[in-house]
Amino acid sequence: MYPSLQHKMEAFKSAKRLRIAISGGGLAGATVASALQSNPYLDVNIYESAAQFSERGAAVGISVNGQRAFEEISTEVRDALDKAGAVKMNSSRMMIRFCKSCSNPILSGSLHANKKLVKIQDAPDGEKGILLTFADGSVEHADLLIDADGIHGFVRRYVLGDKHPETDAKFAGFWDCRSLVPFEKAKKLLGEEYFKEDRQYGWIGDGAMLLHDVLDNGKTVQCVAAIFSDGNSGFEDSKSWKTPIDRKKLEDALATWTECPITQGMIDLLLENPEPLAYAEYHHLNAPTYVKGNVCLMGDAAHAMTPWQGSGAGMAFEDAMGPSDSARQCSGCFALAAALQAYDTTCRPRTQRVVASSREAGVILCGSAPGIGVEPDKLLASLATRLGFIHELDMKAHKAEARSLMHELLNGDAHRA
């Protein structure tokens, strides 16, 4: 072994393991944990507020940029996608069991359910890191907290402050209703011609969009009705995220869709749920930072977005690529601040651009964009180039940029010292 390499290995072995806490065991949290646990010098733990680890929501579409981020994170994470029942499509993959598949390689002792984070504070004098207090009264010590606890999470309030205008998510102007139904039932009610290939079908009309796609290795169909709010949805001035929905509300929202061949079938399928619900679509706009000290936000906790460009999961996986790669480069606590600053500098502008673009796409896809409406040629022209900046990112270069910035920041600190 070369002397320099041997010296580094001995230094690693004598160093105390870095304690990495991840708040949230959903898609983003499971991904970054799986990637980090491959480093024996990191002590990685996931704290999930729910009673058990499971997927949130019906299904997830992983766009090509998210799939490329997988390739850069780790082979274990990439393999988890194939084990999760993902259905390949032309430009994305749809799956519903990724969290379980990705969590399988994580040591059971590193998974902690019923751990709702309620307080973050600096460690006592003489100690590095932070103290995490949970609702059950337990306290854990960590060198780094990665928050992947979703749009409702507590940590965003800690990072930005209670009174910051961007702390709370804002109603984006849309509500939707979703249902998962057996493949054969969907085919019967919507029409066999729409199930001859595994693809996503979207129907654009006056003030709304209907969508259906195949999931779970072809066993399940996701049905969605998304409505552009006319100002009277009930969500505009409410803090409620969901409300019961019935046939009348769906039929009223789609009253002008009389020529669409699947309208009635979709309404019937959406009402298959025992308790049908309408969900408001919220998003985060322009937070000034995703980082405070040794705490960082990722995924929906950082940049919740509307689903109109299918980019929420993909951007979360890009986020996971950043902190996981940076943390694996850190040889001690002193490097964590630089790693997080590099993550914030490279990822935040891109994710916030996607948030804004997604909302704009929603207005177009609901046939409500001024000057575009439901004219096919205008719709095609307006949508044709919207996804380029998302899907065509050079993931290797993006990761290298963050790594280079981290080392630049570390070298600058060393010179100032």
C-alpha cells in the first residue's frame, strides 16, 4: 500500500464515526440512507414519525434524470428500483414499492419508527454536532441531520424560522382526486384500446386533466383527475390539505367534458375508494437556503412541487445524490458545513426552477393558459421544450460540480486558518 493511502486509512480507522441522522423514511430518506450506509465510517440512522416504514401516496414516476441520479448514487439503490415493481415507459418508470425495496439492505437497528422530531439544538459546550429531541422524550446526538420528512416536516421551520414567508407551503391552485384500481377493471371501464401498451395517457380539457397509467408490474392502474381551481375550491384560504369528495363535485368539475370518451368511467373509478378524497396541491417557492449549520433539507421538505412535470421524485433522488456523495467525501465534522453549502449552491437554484416550471405546466395541461387554451397545435408547441432542462442534465458533471465546490470551500478555510 502506498504510504499516503496507508496514512489515510489509519486516520480513518482511528477517527470517530460520523453520526448521520435522517428524518423521514420515505423515498428520499430511504435512498440517501441506503447510499450512505455503504461507508463503514458513517453511522447512519433513519427516524420515521409514522408507526412503520411505508410509501406515502399512490405511486411515483421516476423521470430519466432521477434514473441517472440512481446510477450515480450506488448500485444497491439502482437495483432497488428493479425490485420495486417498476414499469418501464418511454421516458420514465412508475413504481409503488420502492421504499421497502430500498430499505431492505439497511440494518434493522438503523431504522427507528415512531420517532417524531420536535426539537433541534446545538450540542453542549465542548461537544460537536446537534441534539435531536423526539416526541417520546428521547434524545439523540448527531453530527449531521438530513431532513427528508416531506412537506409537513418540522425541520423546515427550524432552518428558515417561524416567521419567514417561505416557511409554509402555498396552495398552488390545483386539487386532485386519485384511485388505484385493478388492471382489468380499469380496462373494462375506460376502454381496452387504452391498455395495449404500458404508457401514461393524459386527457386535456376545459379546466382539468385526466390521467391514467399502469403500475406494479402491470397489475394496477392509477387514475387521476386534476382540476385547476376557479377560486372556489375551498382550499384557497384553508389550511386543510384534503376534503371528502362525491360524484356531484367530480361531475361539476368535469361538466364540460361531455365529448371525452373516458369521463364517466374515470369518475366511477375515482369513487372506488371507500372514502374518496380531494387533495390540494401545494408547493414551496423561493426559500433562501436549504441549510442551517449541520442541518439540510431535501426532497419535499426543501422544494415540494406540483406533479405536473412528474419531477418530484426525480428531484428528490438528485438531492439524495448530492448529500450522499458529499458526506462520503467528509473525513470529519469540519467538512460537513462545506459539503452542505456545496449542496445548497448547486441544487437549490435548479430545484426552484423546476417548482416554478411545474406550476406553469399545470395551467397549460388543464387547458387554462391564456392564448393556448385547448388548441392542440398550441398545446404541443408550448409543451414540447419544457422538460429539456430537467431531463438533459449531465448528472456526472452536476455531482462533480458540488464535489469541486466542497473542496474549494475546504481549501479556502484551510488558507484562512
